[in-house]
Amino acid sequence: MGLPLAIGVSTAYCHDGIEDIELLWKLEPFDRLALICAHKAYRGEFTVAAELYG
């Protein structure tokens, strides 16, 4: 259905790709999750953390 499973709001001076690593633990109950769509700010540390979560 395309509904968001987790949403994060942070301050303007935080980098999205680092700050939103905190959202990954909220996605753990969704064992059928196959894809995370995000813009280029989520490359790097976020991608590594998402791969660790599986």
C-alpha cells in the first residue's frame, strides 16, 4: 500500500543520513521489508547500518 513504517523528525543542523539511523530499530518487527527508498543523503553510514540490521 506504500504506507510509511517509520518517520523521523530532526533539527535542521543534523545530517539526515546519520540522524535517521535511529529509525532502523523501529523497522525490526517488519520481517517482510525488502526495500528502503531514500534520497542521496542516506548513503554512507545509513546504508552500512541498514545492512547490519538486515
